[in-house]
Amino acid sequence: IEETYYPCREIARRTGRKFISENKPVVAGLMFVKCRFTDITAMMRHISDIAWCYRQTARTGSAYAAIPQTQIDLYQHTIGIFTPSTEIFPVGTLPIAPGDRVVVIGGEFSGQPAVLQQLIGPDSAPTICRLTLPGANSIEWRVDTDPRLIRKITEQQYDTLVTEISAI
């Protein structure tokens, strides 16, 4: 197991003159485990009496389901609780420039990694970003999108997303 993610919120309550704090899970019993896909079966053999894992289909013997990193990132952003490996930067501190790795965060290509090719419009406020999207079928796509629909990501995050797309 590389990493586990069991998001909890600290709840403080007052009992008489004392404050008591405890951690309550965001979704009780829902824990995410980051591991190699090939390690899931062995892990489930050891913990299947206390846990279960989604499968790709309802059929017995179906492969265990893997959750794409983009969906985990979306879940973390939605609930506002991140894993230690999540890189967070204050808004506006990462200006985009041609050659940057980005992820589309809305619209038709939401969740797709891309390379920013060109900013179109005034330097102070570009109105269109021209992106190259890597396809799972070894074809690259060039699309134009609103700059508000992309977010700069690290090279490692980009590589992870491209690997997930290639596996589909």
C-alpha cells in the first residue's frame, strides 16, 4: 500500500467546561487505498473479512475497479480535505505560459490533461488558450478553450493523467 486516504473532519463540542474534539469521517467507512492495480487482489485476500472493494462489473470474479486520479482529485477538491501528496498553490501564483502542463477543469474536455500551445488575446488577459490534448489512440487533438477552464499542473500530475488515459 502506497497511501491511504480516509478524510475526516475535526468536530469540537463543549461538555460542561471542557471542549472535546474528535475526528468524524466525511463518509463513514469509505477509505481510498493507492496501490498498484496488480496489488489489489492480494490486498483483498488479506482484508476481505473487514473490507470490500468495488469491482468493474457485478459478476463474480470481475476485476477490481480502479478510480482515476482525476476523480480522486475532484473528490478532494469538493470536500476540501487533501492527501499529503497533493500540491496546492495559492490562486494566481502560477501564471500560465506556452509549454505548461494543464488540466481542463470544465466543459467538454473536463479532466483531460493538455499542453498549452498558445495564448490568444492581450498579454494581460488572454481570451483563448490553444491546447494539445493527448489521445488514448496515439492521436493528439488541438482545441481552443477559455483560460478560466484550465488549471496549471505539475509535470508529475500530467504524466499520471496521460498514463490513466492510455490505460483506458
